[in-house]
Amino acid sequence: MRIAFTRHSVIPGFGLTVGYTMVYLSLIVLLPLSALFLKTASASWEHIGETISDPRVVASFRLSLGASLVAAIINAVFGLGVAWTLVRYSFPGKRVIDAIVDLPFALPTAVSGIALTTIYAPTGWIGQWLEPLGIKAAFSPLGVTIALTFIGLPFVVRTLQPALEDLDPAVEEAAASLGAGRWQTFRHVIMPAVFPALLTGFALAFARALGEYGSVVFIAGNMPMKTEIVPLLILVKLEQYDYTGATTIAAVMLILSFFLLLLINGIQWWSARHHRSEG
Amino acid sequence: MGGTAKSRLAGRRPLMPVSATGDPAWVRWLIGIVSLSFLGLFLVVPLVAVFTEALRKGLGAYLESFQNRDALAAIKLTLAVAAIAVPLNVVFGLAASWAIAKFDFRGKSLLTTLIDLPFAVSPVISGVIYVLLFGLQGWFGPWLAAHDIQIIFAIPGIVLATVFVTFPFVARELIPLMQEQGTEEEEAALVLGASGWQTFRRVTLPNVRWGLLYGVILCNARAMGEFGAVSVVSGHLRGQTNTMPLHVEILYNEYNFVAAFAVASLLALLALVTLIVKAMVEWQTQRQSLETLTPLVPIHQEAA
């Protein structure tokens, strides 16, 4: 393979660093991931079809996709509010609150899992108020959604913040001076400018929620057909030594995740190009 | 200086009409209160709950949880796994960012995307792929068994899974930073006779130190806190292959809530330290970028 330089460089270490990067990447990431696809490909089509159409598998995909979607929508709405508050308003303790947004990134998922379960259990701080209303939070799809909302929030806020900061106040002033109301300015000037970032954050939160395990397994209750998420089902199949079943579901999940990654890159590429052609 | 600017603005404010880019007061209050309540409900309440539950039976019971042999073994294992995984990914991150930021070559953007790949993989799948390779029924399983080497349900498996999930952290912090800084300073050092290693140590490394620290902190937090991937490859043997998050799970499932939350509170403290260091690093880089805006000539030269 020939590696083409666009210009000659005096900086040393190209061969060493590129070589090391490729070898390490292949050993740790690419080889193990390809093992998953090879294992799935070695199964017969009937077996793959059987696995995917199994009602328990279908139910878990419905729950994972549905709860992740609802959580990502909640995060898109409230994340926009949080990002707006942090960028536009000043209030005491802002730096602390800004730092705390990253908590779901930093807090180990098992810790978030047991904390959320304790809070939303029928005897918990919030659960005891929901119970008389007939709302079962923990050990139900609602609990799954709550955990996935927790885990996805920073993705929306952190992608929106720079986009909101980059907005040129002059554009809003122009809109106002041309007679636009504040809501009109938001809808027709601010929203179009930050929409790609909002969509990216939404997709990132959705992708993370889809694969999330630790914060969900405690609060979910893990009843087959009802509150069993896809990552847990993969683990269950593995523990039953149903390797083909586990890898087939995992491969479907991976393809979904890669598709989302592609979509996110697509949005960013599109918005960068759009941005350039405007400016 | 800041004071005069502020008072000048304050003095002018009454003369100015309502700002065209500001929201009406009731909108500000509404958005602010709703957003902050959402944060409080979803982020602050769980964090407070961890410490409240850990201290439910008093400080004595809390501290007693750490006297337990299995808890201590879990803490030790977690520290050991992070001590292997983090340096491995730091070396990789430095190599990858050097290659990607300082050189142009075909396939560069593909390589950058591939480095981010582990972030797109569910933690459970990150564990499963190693079971497929090294498990008893995996590709290398029979060979490993014949040579009496155990990777899955043992510590090497835990290390591998941890390396996988923390793989991109350092690289993805360093690549954009090094790209932004370009190659001019390194070229100058090399032209002046520094060796490649000297250039890296004395020029590149100091330039990226805050980004590197940030990457290490995030990598470490995830390495110590990883649950899903480690849960798949660990045999859940108490006192042997249980990391702290796995030990939390076992205690919680045994209804030993105080002990579970006590171990969890250590992990929560780690998370808080991570957030504080992150905020400090961000503040540092902000200050640095402000400094680079003003004097192009180094101060000591100006004085001379």
C-alpha cells in the first residue's frame, strides 16, 4: 500500500505512530468486532430468522427502541431549555450547574441504576407520591424511560451549547428591528440555525440509550416480554450458551448503531457545508 | 479593569431600550425554572440519594462497609484494572493523535471514525465480542484451554473489555487539539536541532497537557465505573473477579443496601472529582486561549 503525502514533512515518527495506531486499533477493536459478524454469518438463515422473529426478541426491541425514542424526545425538549438557560441567562451557581450536566457521563452506570431504582421504587422519595396516583415507575417501561432520559441528557445539552453560543446577536437584532416578535425570531431565525445541533444531540442520546445497560437493568425489573431490554436479552442468551442467538441480536444492534453513527456524521457534514455556503 | 467596564455598562443600562436579543422576564423565569427543576429532578436527586442511602444507618455502618474483605478486594481490582487500561490508552492516544494531526495521508478521516467506533457499541456487546474470541467456545478458546490460560471470567478479560470501552477517550481529546496547534512549533524545534523525541517531550507534550489531563480523567472515570462490558466477561467471583461496580450490584441484589450504596458513594465521589477537574481544565484552556490572543512577542523579550 502506498501512502501519499500531500507535502514533504520534516516531522519524524510517521511510520511508527501510524503503524502502532493501526495494530492497536485492529487488535482491540476491529478484530473482535469482526468476530461478531463472522460468528453471525456462520449461522444458517433459518436460525437467524428464527431468532429475530422470536416474540421475546421482538418485544425487547420494541421496548428498547420505544423507550429510547421517548427518552431522546424528552431530552431534546428539556435539553434545549437547559442549554438555553445556561447560554443566555446568568444566575448564581451557574458554573456548578453547568458542570453537573455531565454527571450522567461521569457517574458509573451501576450507581445511577441503583440510585434511580431506590428513588422511584414504591417506597422511594418520588415513587411513594406516584404510587397513590396509580403510576408504577420502577420495574415498568416508565422506569426504563426514566433511566434512559437520565443517561442521554448531556448529549443534547453539550451539542446545543456551542451552537447557541455561536449565534450572532446581530441576526436576532436584525429580525427584531424588522418587526419580528421574540417568538417569531426564535422560530424562524434561531431554530433553523440550531436545528442540526439539536438533531445531532437527539441522535446521540437515542444511540446511547439503545445500548445502555447498567443504569437500566436495576430499574427495569427485567420481566421477559414486558421490561426486558435488548442488551439484557443478549446477556441472557449468552448465559444460556445460545451463542448464535446472542450474536445475531448483537449484530442487529450493531448495525443499528452504525447506521445512527453514519446519520450523525451525515447531519454534521451537511450542516457544515450548508453553513459554509451561507457564510 | 473588569470593574470599570461593568460600571460603565450598568450606568448605561437605564438608557437602553429592552434588548432585542433578550427574552421577556416571564419567559426567562419560565424557561429557567422548568430547566433547572428538570436538572434537579433528574441529576441532583439521584446523586443526593446515593449519599443519603449510604449514611442511612449512620457513619459507623457506612465505614464498616469498607472493612469487608470482598469490598476491599473489589476496590483493589478496580484500581489495578484502571492502572493497566488507562496508560495503554494514553500511549495509543498520543500515537494516534501524532499520526493524525501532524501528517496528511490517505484514509485519515476513516481512521478517525474507526477510533470513535467503541463509543457506538453497546457495553454488553463490547463484552460479548471478547467472549466470542477467548471464551471456551470461542475462536481461541480451545488453544487457550490447552495452554491453561484463562482470559474470560478472569482478570485479563476484565482489562480487555475496559480497554475497549475507554479506547477513544484520550485520542479524541488530543486529535482536534493537536490539529488546531499545527506543526510550526515542532518544525522550528527540529530545524534548531532537537531530536524527534525531544520535540515531542519539550514542545508537543506541554502544548497539549490540559487536553491530555482531560482525556486521562475521562478515561479513568469510565475505566473504574464500567459495568456492562465487565459484567459479561467477569465470572462474578466474590473477592476475585469483582470490580467495584460489580460488587455494588451483588450487594444490592442481596438487599444489603447500606453496603451497596457505601461502595457506590466512593464511585460517586470519583465522578464528582472528575467533574471538578473537568471544570478546572476547561477554565484553564479558556484562559490560555485568551492569553494567546494578546501578545505575539513573548513578555521577557518585550522587557529586554
